[in-house]
Amino acid sequence: MRIGILTGGGDVPGLNACIRSVVLSADDLGWEVMGFRRGWEGVMRIDPGDPASIAANSLVLDRNNVRGIDRMGGTMLHTSRTDPRTQKDGDETPHVLDVLERLGVDAMVTLGGDGTLRFSAHLSAQGVPVISVPKTMDNDVFGTDYCIGFSTAVSRSVEAINALRTTIESHERIGIIELFGRRSGETALLAGFLAQVDRTVIAEVPADLDVLLPLLAEDKASNPDHYAMCVISEGAKIAGDNGGEGDIAKSAIDRADGSVGQRLGREVTARTGSGVVVQELAYLMRAGEPDAMDRMVGFAFGGLAVQLLGRGEGGRMVTLTDGNYGHVPIDTLLHGRKSVDVSALYDRASYRARLMRVEGMPMFLY
């Protein structure tokens, strides 16, 4: 049996651990693994009759060339944000199917976020055995409590927030720290709680500056060190502010009116007179080696993916639910949207996490 594997969307720490786990688990069964470079883009670039295009866009994975990759961040296969259905020349699904058939790929394991896994579900519907593995530091894939990359992103964020306190305190300013999270505020919510910042603004609740700014001013005034800290999701909205509307899908440098953190910082200075430090953590959140949690989940998800294929169970997405590994139909993510349960986990009046009632809750508190 020959398994194809690829990574799509944004890179996160823990992907290489999962790739290694798939390769070792498959090798134990005597199976081959073919890695496709740059996600679905690599598959589309292959001409099955051209050995050079195959070599440029894929590689055979074995125990030797995945040795030690679990300690590294990013993805050894590289990545792209490509959906074969939305290409300039039309839907490239037939070409993808032809490539897989002519290369002798019997099943696919795909590691990705919402976009990558949506095409995985589509490919499964065409009859290809596919196991999808959810990864995103936003933790916003519907159908699983946990995605590879989330723990490391939160850990990186907490470390950076606490490090920034030294500068923000020294200059007696209000710190605005913007974290990735376009549709879901889970990363900001948990990082803000663990770093014990004064206020956290999440993507699900628009910020009313008439409420938020007086709170931050009071936080600063009541702090003996004369500073305050605020975390904000990149996808957060400011009530009454149309700046950045429609730009959230673009990279930060392409947004017409700057990031939401920058816009909030300008308002803080204009309305309160306080100096600000605005810091977008951005790609630092997904940089570097994975923490212990993401290594563990990466290894476990990879092993489970191969076990499912070994049982002839394609068309599944591996999951973590209530602390237990499992799997659901691969199209589960199409039927809902994962975001913060605001009523249970967030106090919208004070812009703070509400995470202290923990009995019976899973480890990550959502």
C-alpha cells in the first residue's frame, strides 16, 4: 500500500512529529509513504508522465529522512494555501485524481486547517480513502477540541506577553498585544488568561471603546507600576469602526488601514492620552520547535491515521474530544463553526476570561 501525505495552510509546530509518526507507523506495516511538497499545489504541479515534475513536487519518505524532524518546527514538506477547486483555469479535482491514480497512491493523509481539510472531504467524496488531521494554532476546526499547533502558540504568546511587560512597565504605557485568530478568539482568550493581562478582546465580541478604554485607563492608574496590558485577536472588531473591514483575509502588510491592534492603540492614545506599545506577535506564535503537547498530539494523530487506514476506514478526521483520541466523518468540519463559547467562558462586560469554574471541564477548559 502507498500512502500520500501533505501539509496545507499555515505551518504550525507539531506537523513534523505527525509526519514522522505516519511514516514510522506505515513502515511497520510494510507500506510506502509519498510526501507531496507545498500541499495541494504540489499535487497540481505534477505531470504523471514527467519524472522531473514528480521529483520536484514529491519525495519518498522513509525512516532515514524523517529522523529527528519531530524536534523541528514548521513542515519538512512545505506548504501552500491552495484549493484545487478554485484555480484560474477551473476545478483541478480531475487532475488531482489522475495524479494520485497514476502514481499509485492508494490513500491520503492530509494535515491542515479548515481550507485544506475542506478539499480533503471533497476528495473523499470522489472515492479516495482520506484521513484528515486538524492543525491550526487558532484551534478553530469544527469537530475536534484540539488542533496541532495550539498549545505551542499559546505557550509562545504567554512567554512574549510576559517579556513585553518589562518594556511597557518601564515606559508606563498601555500594551496592546495582537495575536493571530481571525475567526476564533480561543488563542487570545487562553493566552490572556494565562499571562493574567488586564483585558482581552476576542474575535467573537466587538470592543466598545466607551467601555474598554476607561477600564484600561483605570487598570493603569490602579497599578503601582503605572502600566496596563491588553491582548486582542487579529479578527476582533471595534464597534463603529469600519477600518480593516473585509481585509482580514489579507496578510497584515496588505491591509488598507492597519491591524486592529494598531487601530486600538491609536484610539487609546487619542482618548486617554496614554502612550502605548503595540506588538503584533504574528508569525512568532508559530515559529520554532513544538512544545511537549504538540509533539504528543502530532505523534498520536499520525499513528491513529495509519491505524484507521489499516482497518479500511477512510473518510475520517482524527480528533481529540474531552481528552480522548477519536475520529469523526471527514466532512464534519463542513457542518459547523468552532469559536469561543462566550456565555460560558468570557465576560463581555469586563473583557476578561471566565475560566475559574473548572470542575468537569476538559484540560484546555473549552
